[in-house]
Amino acid sequence: DADPEFSSTSTNPCGEITLSPYDSCRLMLVNLVPFVRNEFTDKAWFDADHFWHTVYKAQRLMDDPVDLELEVIDKVIKKIIDDPEPDDVKRIELDLWQKIKNAATRGRRTGLGITGLGDALAYLNIKYGSDESVKMTDEIYSDLADAAYTSSVHMAEQRGAFPAFSRELEKGHPFLDRVLGDINVSELAQKHDLHGRRNIALTTTAPAGTVSTLTMTSSGCEPAFLISYKRKKKINANDSVAKVDFVDAMGDKWTEHDIYHHGFKRWQEVTGLSDPKLSPYWEATSADIDWVKKIDVQAAAQRWICHSISNTTNIPNETSVDVVKQIYMKGWETGCKGVTIYRAGSRDGVLTALDEPKKANSGQQPAQITDTHAPKRPRELVCDIHRSTIQGNTYIVIVGLLDGRPYEVFAGRQEHVEVPKKIRSGVLIKNGRNKDGVATY
């Protein structure tokens, strides 16, 4: 019978690792950009040998956090046992942490990946989305898989395989056969058959948004977002001196910075050129790439990744439902384990174009609201009051209006929001924020 801890799955919010219910998302990234030599010249090349040995060491380093995690879990379990509460009170929490420990111990799951793929391709004078970029992505990820699995097999020989390892369950697995090679000729496959591997699953590609900001590269396996863009940073509620450029629909304040992509600036330094149209980034940013090619790049990476991949296919605001269906089907047909789509303008983005063009509405329907900066909220707003019944429960919906347009919406069960039925409109008065920083009305 299947072990329920390894047969039911869930994903973390970014989707790069499919987890058993009690396992952890452990991530580490190798930045691809430093492995490109002679960048932006006709002699540019990728140092695959250096990359392979770096990944080999990184996988050994990735295995250590599992033991560090288990040390902390043991301390948590001991504290629960030593606490004075009755056993029946502690039972649920103790059971949870023991299941977490069991998942970490039996699988020793890791999430080793890369970041900076978009920049590495550009540094090699390859346009993201081209056939050449798909081929290069396949080569890089093939080296990632080979180095990581070689490292894990060697660790199993030295330290032992993950306890849940089973040769019979994995016999003939197409992914493992691809990575390890034919057992009749591959030394790695033969060692794996003899010793197993240290980790149940090894590789992934995470979004790497914060890391890419620190490394000043494109994120994960994504292309450069834009050659130039605005970056929004959320302002701490207690920060009274930060410059406020934007207040969103939730009342959160943001500051903005104009950013020029670091790889593009490096291209300018190396070549002495300035025209973006001459750079490998031209028509190879997130908004330019054909969605079919974006899926092709992801599929090339997925061939060598045992977990999933966090990757976003950017599509225009006016993209039809049929095209969205085609994107998902293309991902499924090419072996991608997950596909994420972002339709331009569907939410306030952290990154936005410096000068985003506004398209005229040529149809008969009213123009869509394209505001991305909410006007400052006055202390008082007139509001409409609606009622809606959902599954037998009546909800009060209050819509605050600014200049006749919806500005904010509140909803709650009728028993928690005391508004007489005959009241259809009113005034919303904001009283500021309480000591916890929560707005009060």
C-alpha cells in the first residue's frame, strides 16, 4: 500500500516544489551569470566545467540543512514533551511535529536550482525565446541535473541513502533513466543501483525575485523583465519619512524607483553602444517573448528538473480565453509540471514599465479602468450598501465611492455588520489606524 505521507501532495505558493503534506521547501540557487566568459563579445562562452563542479558542491551543501532542520525539530518536540500541559492537550501538536520530522528524515528533499538564465543567455549574445536559447537552456539544465545527482549518489555511498529509497519502485523511471544513463554503460547508474542516492528529489527552479535583486540579475529561468522599469517597495506602516508614491486599494503605501536592467547596462559598458535595439535584450524581455517559445524554454528545463519550475508566461491584457487554453495545453504537451500566466493589468504589479502606453478602446464596451495609482483616500467617502445571499448566509457589501467610482469594498456576514435593511447608502468615515496598524472605520 502507498504511504499516505508520500502519496498525497501539496505545493507551496510559488509552485516550484510539490510536497508531501509535512515536508519542507528547502531552496538554494546557483547564479549562472558568473560562468559566462567574455560576455557580449563574439568570443563569449559558458564555462560548463566550472558550473558542474559548483553544482556538485552546492548539492552537498544543500543536504546539510536537512540535518540542521532535524536538530531544531527535535528541540521543538522535546519542549512539547516537557511542557506541563496534559498529554491530551499536547497530542495534536506533538503528532504534527513528529510527522514533519518523519517526512524530513525519510526523504531528505532538496531544492537546488539556478537564477540568472535570462542574463546568461544575453551575455552569450543569445536572444531569450530563440531556438538557440532553447538548446542552451537544455544544455545548462542537463549539467545541473548530472552534477546534482552525481553528488547525491556519492553522498549516499558515504552517508547512506534517504530511508524511503526503493529500487523496485523506481525501476524503469524515465526521468531517472534520462539523468543517470543506461545502467549497462553508465558508472553513475551502476553506483545508484548499488548505493541509491541521498535525497528523494533534488532540483527545481524558484522565482528568485529577492535573490535576483541582490545578485543584480534576471530572476530564476525568466527573461529580463524589461530593459527599464519601475520597482515598487512597500513602506512599513511605522516609517513616517519614506516618500509615498502609490497607495493601493488596501491602503498600503509604496515607494517607487526607476530601474535600468543591470545586464543591459553591462552590455553598454562592454560594447560602448547605447541603442537598445542593438542589444540581445531587444524583443527578448518578458512582454516581448512569444508565449509558445516561453513554454519551449520552460520545457527544455523541465526535462532535467525532478520537481516543478516557477515560471511566468506574460500575455497582453486583451488575450482571449482560447489562447490561454492553448498555453496550458502547450505546457502539458511538452511535459511542464506547472504553467503560470500573468495577464497584463490584471493586478497592481511590483514591477511596471516606466512609460506604459495606453491603448484606445475601439469597441462598443466602456473603456477599462487603467489607473494604477489610487488617489489619496479622503477621510469621508459616500458609499452604496448591498446585500447578497450565498449558501443561505446573508452578507452586507459596502462599496465606498470616490467621484462616483468604486474605491474600496467591505463585506461581512449580516449578523456581524449591523445595518438596517432600509439603509441603501451612507458615509464611510476612516478614523486612522489602531496600535497594530490596522485601519479603523
